Amino acid sequence: MDIEIKRQHIIEAALRRFSHFGINKTTMNEIAEDISVSKANLYYYFPDKSSLVVEVIKHLIEEGMAAYHHIIEESAHIMDTLVGFLKIKKDFFEKHYLLHVTMGYADSNLNIDELNALGRHAETKELAAIDLAFTKAIGTRELVTFDVEKTSQIYFTILKGISMVSIAKVTNKDIPEISIFSEIFEKQKIASAIFVNGLRYKMITN
Amino acid sequence: MDIEIKRQHIIEAALRRFSHFGINKTTMNEIAEDISVSKANLYYYFPDKSSLVVEVIKHLIEEGMAAYHHIIEESAHIMDTLVGFLKIKKDFFEKHYLLHVTMGYADSNLNIDELNALGRHAETKELAAIDLAFTKAIGTRELVTFDVEKTSQIYFTILKGISMVSIAKVTNKDIPEISIFSEIFEKQKIASAIFVNGLRYKMITN
DNA sequence: TTTTGACCAACATGTATAAAAAGTCAAAAA
DNA sequence: TTTTTGACTTTTTATACATGTTGGTCAAAA
């Protein structure tokens, strides 16, 4: 399968560019030059830029999900699992921040619907991992029983929300400093600790 | 003080336009026509559009804060207080959604720094109210002791984040449906219940 | 003291044009 | 036959300029 190796080679080159300069500011010509082939050759392996982008992102999603499930297996307590998840995401954003943000401001030659679908797919996978982690913790009596699906969704929304709020606060001055991801990480850890503590005991309803 | 009544009259007319069409899409001429005066007359009472906008928003902030402190006084339990806060905000956004969003996309003839400062001021006030509510609940032994300032901040971020995530999800298709605020309200209530439950018991650290 | 019509300048918007990048293809190289 | 390419076309983005709208001013009227 020589063709798969070549495709992987292209994907890696594209990923490097996307992570450093974002998707929009990366041209097919630049990717081709990086691996010393012609642009036309890229189009022999990928029908268009959109599908190359999609393959790059799929690659990252698989990588992330493997890391998530590794964490679930080796963590004894729910907080260890959740903090592990947060750490993976922090590292991911520090590496691929520009790739991520440009997904929101996609050029018109990119298939926006397909990208959104991919984003939703990634979130579904992540949500399933959180769901699994909570289910496991309920099984070991670390947490009380509750509606796992709904609670995972709320928890996921909270994490995403903290991230959005933190980035929105500094995004006015264009350049997102790398330190922002550590701040987000810390806030998410504190919120997770309180949230999880709320799942250790039966809810009080006055 | 006849001049103050006239100013108030203008502010109310401006608020109606801002809430229906947003700040940017409202011209000084339209506000003037609504109350049957000339545009030039508006500039007799307000130096520029920016300061009119500021006065309108200050008016809303005072209104909201009065409602917040009323809720604190009459609620027996922390969850009643917090749900009361959420209800006030829900009603506010349902009424003044466009006013709120256009603050983020301010025209260049508006003083953006001043608007941002106002936004921060409103958040500070809101945060203080949350802080007070938590402090009161700790006093009645409804909640355990914790770092109130830090916790209020995290809680506030969570609420804002849930709102941002929910709106971002539908904002692609331009028209924000009114039902979104009920959805946000429900999610914020669930998150608040779990969060507060986590503040009823001492934190466990494995 | 308050109000206004006429006026100006700044800004947003639309359009036409040029530059850049995506995407195609017949032919060459392997 | 499979892979690669340079030259070409089409689409998208960036630039410049013209035009209309809107914020803001002022001398004069009420």
C-alpha cells in the first residue's frame, strides 16, 4: 500500500502548515513544495483541499480518542480521569490552536457543512468518553446514580463554555497568547472538582 | 428638572429601537422621528450617539441590579436566589437580545472602549451579587465554607459559558430564535443545581 | 433656553478591477 | 499502467474607488 504511505506523508505536511499558519493561510502549493512535489500531484491523491483538511482532522480525532480511552483505563478515580482529559485537550490546543480557530472561519472553497459535521462527530466521541468515565465511577460507588447522558452533556457544555469565555476575553487584541490555555486548564479543573463533588451526594430539593 | 424628563424620554425611545433592531441598525434620525423631534435636538441633550447608548445601558444595569438584590432579600435558599437571578437574565435577554449582541459588533462611531468598560462594570456588579448570595448561604450553614470570590467567578464563568455555547450553536443560521433563551435557562438551572450541591459538602481529595 | 433645517465630514456599502489561489488536463516520466 | 508535471482555466480574495448613508455641527428661528 505505497499509496497510503504517500497520502499519510501529505497529511503530515498539511498538518504542520495548518497548525502553524491556519487552514486559510495555507495554500496547496505550499504543502506541495514542502514535500517537493507539484500541486497537481496533490490532486492525484486528494480530490480537493476540503477532503485533505478533513483527513488531517480525522487523523487528529483518532489520536485524541486513543489518548482519552487510555486515560480511562489507567485512572483509579473520576477526578484523575477528568483532569487527564483536560490535560490532553490543553496539549492539543497548544499544539494546534490555529488549525482549530480557522475551522470557525473557513474559506468558501472549503466545505463548511462537512467541517461542521466533523466537529460534531468529534464532540460526540468526546461526550461518549465522558459518559463512560461517569458510568465507571457510578459502578465503583464513587458517585451516586444520576442521568449520565444528560449530566455528561452539561459537564461538556461547561468545559466548552469556560474555554469560550476565556478566549473571548482576550480575542479582541487579535494575538492569542499561549498562556491562555493554562488559565483555561486551571479554571476547568476547579469547576470539575466542584461539579464532581456535587455528584458524590444525592441532590437536595427544598 | 424638565431637562431630565426629556433625557429620560429620549433614552426610552432609543432603548425601544436598540432592543428591536440593535444599536448599529438604529440611526439618530429614527430615534428623533419616533418622538417627533429633529435629530439636532437629540444632540442638544446628548453630545453623541455613544453617550446616548451608554446612558441606555446604564439604565438597564441599574434596573437589573435592583431586581437582583430584591431576589437576594426575599429568597430563603441559595437555589431560589440563583434560579431567581437566572430568570431575571432570561427575561432580560428575551427583551433586549439585539441590544446585547450589537454591543459586541459596535460600529466605529461608537466608543468601543467605553462600551467594554460598561460591560465589565455590569459583570462586576453581577459577580458581587452572586458573591453576596453565596456568603449569605454560608452564613446559614446551607453551604460549607469556601473561597467565595474565586467560586463566584467560576460559577459566573460557567453561566456565561453555557450561554455562549448555546448561542454559538445556532448563530450560524443568523436568526436567533426566541426559544434559545429557555434552553439556556434550563441548562443553567441544571448546572447550578449540581454546582451548588458540590458546595454543600467538604471537598474530597484523593 | 430650546428647537430646527441646512450643511459637512466620516464611515459603511456596493462595484469594478487586479491578484492569488483552487482546481483541471493532456502529455511526459516512471 | 501508474504516477508526476507544467501550463491552463476558474473561482475566490484583496484592492481601489465611487456613492449613499449617517453621525455630528451651526447659525438662525421659535
